[in-house]
Amino acid sequence: MPLGRGITELFEAIPERIEVAGHGPTWRVTGGSFEAALSYAREAFGETAVLAREDRQRWWPRVTLTVTTDPQLAAGAPPLVTLAVPAVPRQAEVQQSRTAASPEEHPVDGPLEEIFARQEALRCARRGIPLQRPGS
């Protein structure tokens, strides 16, 4: 098998890979989609209730479902229909929550910016490079 084809097949299989963490009666099942993770959980653990859903997308989409076979935990589970569709916050709500937050909670030009500026000045001083930005 040519190396290029093997690498391609490997990268194509990663989004479809199923990952399982935890132990009975509650597990975290991660798959490429909600349906894939749910069908694997039901096939592997029998009739399960979905307690929570987490979505990630760094290089490819991944969905993590927290599932259980415990009847007490299953009684408090949300309806499956509400978890089938990923929760996407409305842009207006996100913007409103950002403006309502105090500057201490979400600093824009806070201590981190000061640290970066100081590190840049030290780096330039060590190399003898003149500052490219006007000082503030």
C-alpha cells in the first residue's frame, strides 16, 4: 500500500472513530455525530438515556454524549429531541451578555496585554532592535 493512501485512509477514519470513557452505569461516548455516538451507546450498553451533549470542532466535528443506564439518573434526563440538535447561542444574546459583563470579568486590554508589551520590549532590548511601535 502506498504511504500516501494509508495516511489518507487514517485521516478519513478519525472523524468516524468512537471513544468511550467512564464506567457503568454512566459513560461518555464521543463520535463524529450525535447519531453515531447514540447508536454506539445503545448497541454497546443497551437502552440508555442521554444526560448531556457537548460539541467540539477543532479539526473536525465531534459530539460527546453522557449516557447512563441508571434509572434514577435517567428519570432526570432531558428529552432526546432537545439534545439531538446542537445548542447554538443567538448572536444578540451573546453580544448582550458581553456588554453586560463588567470589565473585570472580561478585560480587553488587561494585564495580559501589559505582559506581552513588556516581553516585547525586553526581547527588542536584548537584540538591539529599535521599537517598531510608539510607546503608550
